[in-house]
Amino acid sequence: MDQVVDTPPRLELGLAWPNSFAGLGPAFYTELAPTPLPSPYLVGLNQRLAAELGLAASLVAGPEGVEAFTGNATLSGARPLASVYSGHQFGVWAGQLGDGRAILLGEAQTAAGAQEFQLKGSGRTPYSRMGDGRAVLRSSIREFLGSEAMFGLGIPTTRALMVTGSDAPVRREEIETAAVVTRVAPSFIRFGHFEHFSAREQYDELRKLADYVIDKFYPECRSTQAFAGNTYAAFLEQVSERTAAMVAQWQGVGFCHGVMNTDNMSILGLTIDYGPFQFLDAFDPGHICNHSDEQGRYAYNKQPNVAYWNLFCLGQALLPLIGDQELALAALESYKTVFPSELEAAMRAKLGLLDNQPGDRELIEGVLKLLAKDRVDYTIFWRRLSRHVAGEPAETVRDLFLQREAFDAWLLQYSERLDKAEVEESASLMLRTNPKYVLRNHLGELAIRQAKLKDYSEVEALLALVQAPYEEHPAHDQKAGFPPDWATHIEISCSS
């Protein structure tokens, strides 16, 4: 009698899967299936993203969808693989890295265009090194909420479709339970992919990768007249400018990434890899959100320079293709103009300034110094200032400061700068620029604590808030308030 072999069920999403990254060839990845987890269950579903992708939420969140997006079943058309890359970690060359706990299911044609689907926490791969290939519930919920919080703020980011959990134990500082987050992005290619092939002097593969990314995402670089028509220098410039704009938005909203290694930098200028991230509570320019970052390399105020350092590493990786060191340096130069310009524009919007006038930079720097001196809550200050410009008393803003005379002097200067004829327009701009809600650490921690008890209602509630952070949501005012004292003792690290 023939032996009957059980095959995993297949889920049909009705999508075409061109899987263009897989077409690059085996030098770029290892094909393998995710490692199943026992008895998976749904923790959270991003119904808004599902709708944007043209996916039926009932199918994705149903039993078959939970099995497929945990890695226990096969998605029809998917071609699971783990990609290889290298990178600098905390400023030190780490050599070969790769998707140590992530499996790229493939690229699908969705209602939102071509998108890659990736399972994070789906088991060991050839690039796991000493890791177990798993992610825990805690970190998976943080990424699920964090990436959607950034999207809600209008900041370029990867996104998360869903989180599934399993009671399978995972050892970190303590025994935790496993989870898988389904991430979605046009591409998950990182600076480290280019560093990998350049460091190994695999220049044919380096060119193949660069050509793939340029043709798919930066086609305008093919017809550039800049850099003597050098396509690869133009590509480096475009990546530099996208990265500059992204980091400027981080700084404006008070977002700390926490682990800006070159392998955690998206070639598309997307916020990627939500590990030890944090939105600022008290404004401290030197704040270090990553408990593992003992030297403070990735402190909030160092992020702009680190981004440039990472781009310099990318430039070195692309140098064999660019062929001229001076051209490569010239391609990086635009970062130094785009970042400050974008940051100043972001800060003018936060102040409701509708045009650019002399003295604006001093006005911006002045209020940031006051915020830092009194360690004023960053998000609450900007929201209250917005409400003041909209007509509420100034006292709600003044009460945030110990140095009230200094603040009063700044407020007078600011009030004189605002165009009284356009104050309603300024207030409107501020209220759609300065969020009422951000994903503070303590809010995420409370949701995680409930989720560990199999209560996911707070995950769902927070998701709704961060998807519309500029709206009032009066029933949730307490989530826009000051963090409790215990929030300062929350430690977030690279462990997940």
C-alpha cells in the first residue's frame, strides 16, 4: 500500500504572485518553508490594511488565514525564502547576517500595487546564527502597533497585516510565548543587501541587485543627466534624499528608532524593523531608548548623523558600480541639504507657520531649548500649543513649564510671528501636524500585559487610535495624558 503523506493545506487569496525578488537567483536567498507553531490563534488584525490590499478580512482572520500567516499552511502562489545580507551593527562590521527569523512569502499583486509579504518570527533559517528564529508576543505586538502608528502619522514605513500567537515557549530573559507578525512593504531590501555583495567582491550580483531596485523603484535614474549620466550615483542620491526626508519626519514627531544598523535601513526610505523604538515622553535630545545601546550611538539627537553614516556605508558598497569616489561623495551631499530643509519645514508646520521668514530657525531652536530645559512632554506640548492657536487659553501651555517667564517671552515672539489674518489656517495645519495620540511605551506595555492573558481588546483599541492620531477620540482622552511614573522604568532592548 502506498504511504499517504500529509501535505499542508493551501490558502487561496486570489492574488497573482510575480515574486520578482526570487527571480534574482539563489545567490540572494535560500528557499525554505516557515517552521510551524502549535495551535496558533489571532492576536490582532489590521482590517484597514487588509481592505487596502483587497483581502477579505474574514478570510485572513479565519482559521485558514491564521494557519497560513503563522507559517503552518501554504499560500497559493507564494514562494517562501530567506534573503541574505550583511551590515554594520552599532558601527562595527558584523559580516553576513540575513533573515534570521523572517521568511519572505513572496511578492503579490494587490489592490495597493505590488507588495511583499513577510512572516517575522517564523522559525530558523540558514542566517539565524545563534538565534532560535522566533519572535515573542511582546515584540510582535509592538511592531504591529508601531508600524501602523507611523503610517497614521504619515511617515514612510513598512506595515503589519496581522499578529498570530502560539503558546509555544520562547526563551529570552524569561520564558515567553511565540508570535508571528505579517509584515507588508513594496520591498524589504536593505542597505545591508548591497554591503553583502560588495564586501564579498561579488560585483555581478551587486550590479544585478542594483539594477533590479533601480528598474523597479527608481526608474528615473536611468535617464538622469546628473553625475555625468551615472545611473548608480543618481540612485545613491535618491536613496539619500528619501532617507533624509524620513529621518526629518522622525525628529519632528519625536520618534526614536533605537537600532539604526545598516541592515535595518530600507533602500526605499521606509521605517523598518521596529525593535527598541520609542516616541519621546519628556523632551530630552539625548534620550536613548534602547537599553542595549550602552554608548548611546542611537540617541534621538544622533539619528540624523547616523543616517548619513549609514548612507556613506551604502555609498562605499556601491562604489564598484559608480566607479568614481568623487561622484559617490557628491551623490551623498544632497543629504546635508535635504535633511535640514525637511526638518525645518516639519517644524514650521508644527508651529503653524504658513511661509518661510527670517528668524524662523531661531524661533524653532528657542522653543526646543525651553522644552529640553524643563523636560516638557513633547507630544502634549505641541498638541496644547495647537489648541491654543485654535482659541484655547495659553495657560494650558504655560503650565507645562517651570521657566514661565522664558516661555512667556518666547510665546510673545511666536504670537507676533503668526499671521493674525490666517490664524484659523495655522491652527488647522497644527492640528493635523501635531498628533494627540502617539504609541507611548506604557500604552503598548498595558496592551501587552492584557494580551498575555489572552485579552486583545487593548491591542484593538490602540490600533484604532494610532490609525487616526490627529482626531480627538474624547472617550480615550486618558491615553493622550502624561505617562505614569512607572513608564520611565520600562526597558526596551534588542531582545525580541
